[in-house]
Amino acid sequence: MSKRLESFIEMNREEFDELEPSADLWSRIEQHLPPQYNEPKKREAKTFSLGFVMRVAASVILVMGISFAVYLRNTKKEVIDLAAINPEYAQQQIQYTSQIETKRTQLESIAQSEPELYKEFNSQIAKMDSTYKQLNSELATSPNQERVLHAMIRNLQIQTQVLSQQLSVIEQYNNMKKEQKNGIKNI
């Protein structure tokens, strides 16, 4: 701005501040506007038809289903053919696994009569089983799969031996209980 204009504004500032538009100025301006601007805007309530809601719900379910299927497909663990690594170990794995299952069912028979003993025996087997599962998961990525498979077979052998010992202990315990009952009856 020029200095003359600035000085004029400074000298007459009070006069500028006194002048204000009249109160009915906006109402006069509104009268000159087209009618569409004069009316207050009304919000229209949005409604959705049942068909639209059902389509959206079906789309969401479809997307979730596909996502879940992709997730399951990606989380499936790669099944390794043990016979391709070592056929003898694969056969031993099948043999020991079936023996372990048989012995575990025998061990479960004492769960009701001797829950503390069963709990102790089962915790030992569970530890070995978790080690076996860890080895099984390492098998896919191991550079020496035959060595890991051998460790898995060795774990199964130990599980079989421990289960046999546990069943033997249970049998001795039951025999001792029978002898005590017979001893009490004879007295």
C-alpha cells in the first residue's frame, strides 16, 4: 500500500470502526437470491432396502470365507514322505507309533483308579511327544533329513520303553494291592 493511503486509514480509523452494516442487510440479500438458496436444506433420511443389506452381508461372508480358505491353505504343513528319505525308518516309525498308541490306551485304563499316577506318567510321555513333534516340524527344513528322522525314531523307541516300564510299574502296583487285600483277608 502507498504511504498516503496508510496514513489516511490510520487517521480515520475511528470513523471506519463506527460504520457497521444494518441488521436487516442479510435478509435483504436473501430476498434477491434464487428460491433454492433461501430454503433451509432438509436432510433426507437414507433407507436401505432389505435386498441391498442382504447383498452386502452375502459379500462380506463370501470375502471372509475366501480369506479363511486361503489362510488354511497357507498354514497347512508340508507332509514329507518318510519312505523317500529312508524306507526302513518309515516302517519303524509306523511300527513304534502303533505300539505307543496301544500302550497309551492301556495306560489310560488307570486314569480313574489312580489319577495322580496317571497324571505323572502322562506328563512324562507328553514331554517326549512334544519333542517328537518339534523334530517332525524341523524335518521339512533340515538339510540332513535322515539324521532328524533317526532322532524321531529314537524318540519313539524311548517312548515305547518308558510306556512299557510304566505299565510294568502299574502291574506291580496292582499285584501289591491284591497281595495286601489277600493278606488282610487271611488274618
